Amino acid sequence: MRSFDIAVIGGGASGLAAAINAKRTSPGSSAAIIERLPRTGKKILATGNGRCNLSNVDLSPDNYSGTCKEFIKRTSGFSVTDFFMSLGVICESDSAGRIYPRSHSAASVLDALRLECSRLGVEEICGLEISGIDRNNVSDRMMLAVKASDDIISAKRIILAGGGMSQPALGSNGSLLGICKALGIKTIPAYPALVPLMTDPKLVKPLKGQRADANVVFCANGKGIKSIRGEVQFTDGLVSGICVFDLSHLYELYKNSECELRMDLLPDISRKAVRELLLNLRQIRSYASTDDYLSGIFTRPLGIYVLKRALGNCPELTKDIDDRMIDKTVATLKSLSFPVTGTAGYERSQITGGGIVAEELRENFEFRKIKGLYACGELLDICGQCGGYNLDFAFSSGALAGKSAASDLLGRQ
Ligand SMILES: Cc1cc2nc3c(=O)[nH]c(=O)nc-3n(C[C@H](O)[C@H](O)[C@H](O)COP(=O)(O)OP(=O)(O)OC[C@H]3O[C@@H](n4cnc5c(N)ncnc54)[C@H](O)[C@@H]3O)c2cc1C
């Protein structure tokens, strides 16, 4: 049996930040990270397309959903950029407020975290999957039972940092959610978020590979729930793009309703002005094929698609489009609708919604019911939008959980 003062389960963004901050708070304590993959931090390497969008200048609960969204008021006091500065990583923000390492390299972020763990003497135990927490058979120590080798690791303070279920090849397989449930901890069932949405494949097939700037509204039973402006991308049976990702968590809430995405393909132009534009185009392109009618506004395939969706059978020549057809085309391009039939699942989702509910945790990320046990990161019921919000929460909640566990151990709380 191996024993540590502090054991962090999960060597992702939140676990690495937890271990570093625990050791910085209590350098004399022994700390270990236990990671099921052969190495820590695999997911970090995939973030931000390899550039690691690690935070955002505008951190507020409004950028998050889930029962733990108000935790942002606690974590925003912890500066992720200052933390990285202390690791020797300089950060910079882009015009949209997204914060990246100046190197634009996720590998340099992971290297800095791992170097600090090594400097501080955090032990990395990789290739070991924790299968349960044994609360019996303890005095002032907690026991972790490791199934793979019947190994037992004991620790005085334990931090759960096992992430959600998204992209299991990068490590997160949801096993800690199961362990939490077995401990009687209340969780919201997991669901994929920041994920492409599924639609009728026949409806989207002609648009494969197309992109469009649009205002996208997520509707349930015909009612608009939330709208976001951005670039929409169409692929095999799927609609994606950052704006769709940021709406995708709504599918879980409304999946028992008729869900659809409605897109305004000319969001900056009023209906009246769009009508004028189409009347004018009819004149300019009167002898052109209707296939070319809208190609001055949209890509040719998108223009053809909009007209087909609006009119069904189109006349051959633009001059034969009558005013009634123009009205129908205006209505379609201001509200191009796609039913939402599901999500692309955990394999394609960037984060997992659901998880440990807010009421289970104290201010310092310790479980109310189980003293000495802490949780952080994506394991909690919180979903950030695209833009660095999820990594910020993982690093900052991990850091605070690590500090709390170590302070508690030192008897400071
Ligand atoms: C492709 C992709 C790109 C992304 N890009 C961004 C971005 O640019 N900006 C942003 O803010 N967010 C981004 N995210 C989301 C962000 O990466 C996550 O929210 C964040 O990494 C969560 O950190 P975590 O430590 O909570 O969980 P994870 O990073 O999932 O780490 C959990 C770790 O625990 C280990 N583990 C799980 N169970 C056990 C067990 N039983 N025993 C031992 N070990 C276990 C796992 O192997 C894993 O290494 C992206 C996600 C993906 C998939």
C-alpha cells in the first residue's frame, strides 16, 4: 500500500493545477497524481486546435450553464494568466478576448505544468485507473481501492479531477462520475455539450462543406430559446460551428420537444431591404439561370439550396421568378430551418454537461457529506461556452481545490 498526504485522481488540466497548488501551499506534504492514461495532460494537447485557448478576458457566470455556474464568482478571483506566468508561460489575448499562450502551443502549456509538478516533487502514477473510494476501514485516512492491480493507495485528502465523458480517447471516460454516484453524491446525468447537432441528412446533404455567416436560433416547439451569431458549417448530417456548439447544450434540456435551428442568413439586413435586394437582383440577372440568381450574396451551392428550399421547383430563368416567389425566398433565407434530431455524441463533444451538483460542494470545493474529499473541473455540473471558459474553470477550480485540501491538512481552516 502506498500512502500520500494528498492524492489527485485525474491528470488533466484541473488535476495538474490542483497538485501544483496543493504542493505550493504545503511543500512538506506528499502529493500524487493518479492518471489512467500512460501520461498526464493528453487532452490539453488537443485544445484550441493545438493552440490551447486557456482563458478569456470576460469571465462571468453568464458564459456558463449548469448548477455550478455561480462558482465562477469564486474562481474568477484566481487569475489563470497569473498562474501560467508563475510557470513561465506568457499569455496574450486576441481581439475576441480569448487568451492563449504566446507560443500558441498547447505543448508548451503542458510542459510548464509537468515541469512544475516535477520541481515540486509531485509523484505521477500513470496507467492506473481508480475504481472506487473505500470510506470504511479508515481512521483519519481515506482509502482508494485500485482495481487494476488490487493496489491500494491511501491519502489523507483526495481531490477528484476525472473530467467528464467527452472524447474518451483523450482520457475522460466518466468513471469518476460512477464512483461519485456509488458514494451517494448527487449528480445530473451526463450529456455531450459543445458538440455538432444532428439533422435530417437528406436536408443537409446538398450543403456538405458549405459555411455561412448566420444568426442561429435554437427553437423548441416553435419557440425561440436562444440565438447566437456566427459561422455555421454543414457536414454529413450535422450542423456545426462555434455558434452551434454554444447552443448545443440546449438539446439536452429540450430533447422531448420538437427542436430546430432557424438561421437568418442575412442578419444585418431587414426583411424589407432583403426584398428590395432580391427585386433588384431579378432585374440585374434577368436572363441568367436561377442557379446564379443568389450567387452574388451566397456561395453558388448555398444560393441554389435556398431557392430550392423556398420554391421547390424553380423556373429556369431568373426573369420568371415572380413577386410571390421572391416573398417566399425572403422568408426562407431569413429563417432557414433544420430539425435537430440529436447530437454527434461524446466522441465529437468538447465537454460533458451534467455531473456533480452545486449543493454537494462547500465554498472550498470540499464535499459537504465527505470530509477530506474534494472535486474540481469538468466533473462538476458546469458547461462553459467556447472561448477558453472551460479550461479556465478547470485550472482555477483545480487550483482552489488543491489549495483548500493542503490548507485543511495544515490545519489552517
Ligand atoms: C478537442 C478539444 C478541444 C478543446 N479545446 C478547448 C479550448 O481551447 N479551451 C477551453 O477552454 N476548453 C477546451 N476544451 C475543453 C477542456 O479541454 C476541458 O473542459 C478540460 O480539459 C477539462 O479538464 P479536467 O481536468 O476537468 O478533465 P480532463 O481534461 O478530461 O482530465 C481528466 C483526467 O482524469 C483521468 N481519469 C478519469 N477517470 C480516471 C480514473 N478513474 N482513474 C485515473 N484517472 C482518471 C483522465 O484520463 C484524464 O486525463 C476542449 C476539449 C476538447 C475535447
